[in-house]
Amino acid sequence: MVSPIRFKFKIFTSLVLVLLAVLGFAQPALADGIIIPDPPPWPDPPPLEETWLTIRYHRVSVSISDQIAVTRVEQEFLNENDWEVEGTYIFPIPDGASISKFVLWVDGQPIEGEILPADEARMIYENIVRQRRDPALLEYIGKGAVQARIYPIPPGGTRKIELEYSQVLSQENGLIKYVYPLNTEKFSARALEDCSVRIELSSSRPLRAVYSPTHQDRIYIDREGDHQVTLGYEEYNVLPDQDFELIYTHSDDVVGLNLLTYPDLEAGNSFGQEGYFLLLAAPSVEIDQVVPRDIVLVLDTSGSMEGDKLFQAKEAARYILTHLNPEDRFNVIAFSTGVKHFANQLQPVSKAPQAISWIENKPALGGTNINQALLEAIAQRNPSEDSNTGRPLVLLFLTDGLPTEGVTDIDQILSNTKNNSTHYLRLFAFGVGDDVNTELLDTLAEDNRGLVSYVRPHERIDEEVSELFSKIQTPVLSNLEFDFGGLMVEEIYPPELPDLFSGTQLMVAGRYRLAAGESGKSTIRLTGSVNSEKYVYSLKVNFKADSGFSEVNSFIPRLWAARKIGYLLNQIRHQGENSEWVDAVIQLSIRYGIITPYTSFLVEEDDLFSGDGWEEQAHELVREYSGSAVGAEAVDKADAESNLRSAESVPQAGVPVDQYSGDIQQPRLKYVGDKTFFLQGEIWIDSLYDAAAMPVTDIGFGSDVYYQLLTTRPEWGKYFALGERVIFVVDGEAYQIVSEEQGISSLPSRLSVPESNSGASADGGVSAVRSIRSLCSMPFLTGLVMLVFGFKTRP
């Protein structure tokens, strides 16, 4: 039990950390709560990694009001070992957090824990590493902790942990970030039965972007107006290998713009600076003015659609026609051997019920005349209307087969469509089943600022169509263009900007280059139109500005690389082998660890960093990508590329888990910040390592030098935590963790002086200390301290 005086001191320490968070020093924790088992009382106990308990479930509930976050955690640990387990529970405290509740339940009785400052917690981490020769805990270096002694847990027994903490979330350039430490990969014997995070976010200012760089594709977001959002993430039989990160922004503008940057630390900066950026554009969900559209549903009614496919397609059409906006116009075209129109011209929304009845009577008969259907759909509107109204012409094109009537050559169909399309055309394609031509559908959507969705045989057409249409139901801004104000930006993805819809957000990833002496300051402008009227939204930026988010923005390079790989794979599939594209895909996959279904063989390569290994992978990639544009394999590839091209969250490295037993297998790829490590033999190797050009400094595992480096370079702890054999690169120099007796005997002078805080100069550090002293002299803080020491703790 913690004494009242000691407990009050810990609260005061936490409050000081909150002040540091307000000043912008907060950084996320690196892993969640774990139980560290004591060695079994045997002559030759097993290594630590073989004694971990199983985390049965991990449930997190978060309430964020403006910038105050309260996090509640519940975990249950199961002892699946054959022996009784004792140990220590450790939860690394996020910087700036104040613990308000910690309870360990033992046989229905609560036992409170002790809050340790970073220096005491560090002793625990290092002692365990020394005794058990397991460096996994070294990523915790520099963190405080909640600690509790775990009394014997019998085989099959469980222990439940409840914890609550609050923190002030810092703001940088209009962005606010919350991180929950969800990475359990090293510390659970099996996959979690249940893992969930629920966040209720409310703000007095209008919310714009709400984005998870780690879990965007796996969370449900419910926006209740501009001031309240609920997010939910839940997975079963999963082994999380990423912390849960959330970014949200405020803006009083109808469209909020925000910029995140991350420097390319390995690119060299003799001429200036290079880096990566992510630009977010998010509109209000409370829209007064919606872009009216002309919508044409182009529906395949050929003989192959007979049965469930046509029934579901008709249900999809019903959904679309009952969810049109009041100012929209529409028409329906049914095509098989020939083409039939619901009406001779675009109709008002009031005619939708008649169109639904017309569709219901359409049978599945005949061939597939795709060329004629597309051309007649585009011709629904006179081109002269484009410049007069500015209304997007939206084609929703649904087919389950190949062209068999009329023009059947794919290149000719694409050429005909391109020659008749306009700047205002938006084409969304739905390929039903595996007998579609992926080259045709991909190119139609890509050339006309749309998307393609492939409805596989086990999926429902109406669900896929209604999900996409609900996302594009309320357009806010069309014909988007970005102006970066003269700054050098390149390799931007997506290269063609889609329209902006209410309830969604546009994410643009790219690279920037600054010349020597260039300030990096500029104004980014987003231009778009509503009813032929131009609107401009602007954001003042500084690409060189130090950011408190710089470390946690390390996801940006990997996200950019994923999108670029998606575009390159698409080029290879549609245009054939090109050595430059193939080499670029392999280089990006290795550098950033982007492993797709068609580059997964890279992970298994035991000679990945040699010329021979590289050439072998190039041949393998070309072999994988040769083949037809039709069939299940072609659709798989198209789906994979599409997911990469539009990636919103960082692809996971993944941890192999046996689907039947839940047992954890050895991964061969891991992400650490912006670095990628591959397991080659028994060594984790940084993808930046060049054996031919980089001399290596050997550091003996567990040696005095090893622990001295953790003092002068605590940020290296996350690399040390990978294992006993690691090669990593910092500032172009390679370091290798080797056996204790093989390492250097003393710390080199260049490494003996602690580095200043990342992104902060020495002067900045002095200024920060002065700022803290100034704050501590403020009357309100004096009163706060008195209030803290007036707290009473329960016995």
C-alpha cells in the first residue's frame, strides 16, 4: 500500500508531467500493461518469452472532451502454464498522464498498486533484462510505471486489472493526437480473445478530420454533427502489434485543412531538406449547400445476371434511387445485347418511384454491350451544360461480365469512353464476380476520378453498392486542385483528386524538397467548385517547423510508400513488365516494409540485401504479375492494388498466429518508428543497412557499454528491444548488438554525451525550463499545489 505522503508526491509528479504535456513535450507510451512472471523455482528455468501469461481480453474506453482525455482500461490475464505463477504487473505511464485508479483483483479483493517515477521503473526494466536476458522491456526506457505485485496464480487461474488515467492532449498546428499503447505482441502467450477500443470525442469547436493512422480501415466512425464523434474498434483472436493512434482537428471553415510532415532523415541535407507530408482536407458534416449531381445508373441485365445477382442489383438500385438529394437529376440505363433507357432525358427526383418499378420488370437476357451502354450514359447530358451548371455527371456502372456484343476490344472501349468523357464525369464501377475485365474497370474509374469495387462471389451486391453510395451521397466540393505556393512537392498520391464529400476526408500523401536557405513557409490553397462557383480554402504552413508530433508522424513515409507501390503494381499489371517499375516496387517494399500478397515472398528471402537476392525477387514479382486481366487471381490483384492506392492507415507488418491454437509464431518483419527490420537468420537487420558501405560498431548485449548507451541514447531502447542480435542504422552509421564479449570495451566519445531532445535545440531546452519555472511561480499553480497536498487518500 502506498503511504499518503508518497501517494501525494506521485500525484504532484503527475501534475508536473501534465504541465510538460501542455508545453508540448508529451510523447506516447510504447506498450501496454503486462505481467512479468518470476522464473519458476527450477534448476534450469525456461526463458522469459516462454513463460508469458495469456492476455484474454483487453478493453479500453476513452472519453475526450476538448483536449482532456480520460482512459479506462480492463485486462484479464490467464495462466496457461503448468506451474503456479508469481510476478509483477507493469503499466508504463504515458508522459503527462495522471493515474486516478488502479486496481488488481485477487479472489474478488482489490489490491492497489504503486506509481513509480521513470528512474525507479528503469531499474526494474534493466534488472529483468540482466537476469532474464530478454531485452523486450527496453522499449519502456524513460517511462514511469504503475507496479503491483502479483501473488500466485494457479494453472488455469486469472487476474483482472482495472486502470484509469487522465491526460492533457497537446496540440500542434491545429492537430490533436491521442495514443493508446495497444502493442501486446511480445507479451501474450496467445492471441487475445477480445480486443476493443471505444472513444467518445466531444469538442466545443467544430471537428473536422478524425483520423487513425494505425486503424483507419478497421474502425467504425459515427459523426453526430460537427461537435461529437464516436469511434469503435473491435477484433477477436487478434494479436495487436500497433499502438492505437487518433488524430483530430478543429476548424471554423467549412473545409478544414491540416498538414503533417516528417523529415527524411536518411536522404542527406547538404542542399536543404527532404521529407514526406500528409495533407488532410475534411469538410463539415453540417452542410448548408450541397453540390447537385446528374446520376446515371448503368445496370447489366445480361443473361449471366439471372438469379440472386440481378435481385441484389435491383435492391442496390432501389437504395440509390431512394437516397438521391433533392436537387439531383437521374436516369437508369439497362443493358444486355441492346440498351434501354428509363427516360429519354435526365429526370427529377420525384420520378424515382417510377424508375424503381421499371427496373423491377427487367429480366436477365442476352449478351453484354458495355461500349454502347457507356457511351449512351455519357450522352445523357449535353456537354454545353457542363460549363453552365458545373454539375458532376456520376455514372454508377455495374456489370458481371466481359463485353460480348458490339465493340468488344478493351482498348477500343477505353478509347471511345475517353474521347466522349468530360472534366465533369465521375465513374464508379462495380465488378460482380470474377468474370470481369479488371483492366477495363480499373482504367474507367481511374481516368474519371472514381473508384472501382469488386463484389466477390461470397459478397452481396446491394451491400457493396449502398456502402459506396452512402459515402458519396453528399458532395461538398468538386473539381479540386491544390496549390502549394511555389514549394517543391512531388510524387503526390492520389495524382487525380476526387470530389470531397460530407462525412469523409481527403488524404493526400507526397514528398517535399527544400533548397538550402529556403524557409519552408508557404500557404497551401485548396480550390473547388459548387454550382460553377469557385471556393478557395487556405492554410499557412511551415515544412521546416519543429513538431512535437515528429516521432509519432513516422507513419507518413510508410503510408506514402504503400500508395506509390499500389500505383506501380497497377502500371505493371496493365502495361506489362518494366524493369524500373519492378525495381522500384522491391526497393520500396524492403525500405518501408510494405508487404502485399504479391510481394510477401520478400519476407522469406534469406539473402534479401544482396544483389542476387534482389534479382531473384524481381523475377518472382514479374512471374506473379504475369497473367490474364480476367479471373479470380486478376480480381485479387486489382483489389490489393486498390487498397494500397487508397490506403488511409499504415499496412501492418503482422504477427503470424496459428488460426486453430492461437499460438504466436516468429514474425520475420517488424516496424520500429519509421524503420523496417527483417529477420535474416537470427539477426534483425535495418532495411537501411548497406554492408558494403557502412562500417559497423559492435555493442555487446548486456555489457556496461550497452547500458551506458541506454542512458545517453534512450531512444535507441526501441531498437535494443528487438533482441540479442540487431543491426540498426542512425545518421548513416551502423550499430550491431552482438554477444557481450565481442562488443567494444568503452563508449566512443561521440556517443558519451546525451543528445538533446529530438526536435529541440539546447536553447529550446533552457527556454522550456525557464517556462516551467515561470509557470511554477504563478499564483494559480501555487494554489493547485496546495490543493494537491490537501487531498486525502483512502486507507
